Amino acid sequence: MAELGEMVASGNSFETGGRVLLVSSSGGVLDDLMAMEPWWTGLDRRWVAVRAPDTEELLAAEAVDWAVDATVSHPLQLARAVAAADRDLVRQPVDLIVSAGTAVAVPYFLAARRRGVRSWWVETFNMVGSPGRAARMCAALANRTLVQRPHLLSDRPRSVLVGELS
């Protein structure tokens, strides 16, 4: 996690006072974003999360908009989710989107690209083998990919090593 601090200090962050949107599904994805709490705790932030027992519990004190975990394999569903994410970013603008989430993140990363909003993709530590379609899409759309394993630096464009988060 020290590497994350170095990355932020090196100018790969945004100005103090920037607004952050953290996008998450439940499980290990949420664990990774919660492990980044020392970084995001003092920031102006809000969450978009998939409602589940762990997200409700861990995000109880946070500003959360609950989302449906749409699938990227259904084009009409994805188009609706992108339109909703785009409306959300117009209503509540942010300077950075950070996610390790799966399908719930794709519409936000697409809307962020359209709106010129920076995005960071956190590749989960437990990723073994090939990433899924949503992970590949988010990594391709992201301005930065935060990896937790050193050997992934050469495989992931625009990647930064943050070390094991959770």
C-alpha cells in the first residue's frame, strides 16, 4: 500500500478537494477498495455499489447509490446502464472513478471516457489466469491500472504497482 501513497504523491492523483466515485460489487472487489481506505478516507467521495449484505454493512456510513450488477454480454442492458451512469456523472460530477468491480464498473468507465473523467482500475489480487470481459474492458478504458503483483506490470498498459491491498 506504500506504493499507492508514492503514486499519489508523484502526481498521478488529483488535486485536494477532488471528488472521487468508488464503484464496487460485493466480495473481494469491495475488500480491495476498503483496503484503500487510508488513501480515500479524507477525500470527497461517494460510492456506487451492488446491494448485498457485505456492501450494506461495510458502506453503512458512506454515501451510496445502489446499482444493479448489469452484465456486459447483453448489449441493450449495457446501453441502459451506460446511459444511467452518464446521467449520474452529469448530476453528481466527479474528478476520478476508482473500481475493482466487475460488470457494475463498465458503464461508469464508458461514461467516464465520454466525459473526460479519469478512471483507475484496481486489478484484484486473486486474479489468476485471464481476466473476464468486464475486467478487460475496464482495464482498457482506465487511465491507470493498479496491480497488486509485480509480474503484471509488463502485461498491463498504464499499470502501477500498489502491492497487495487486502
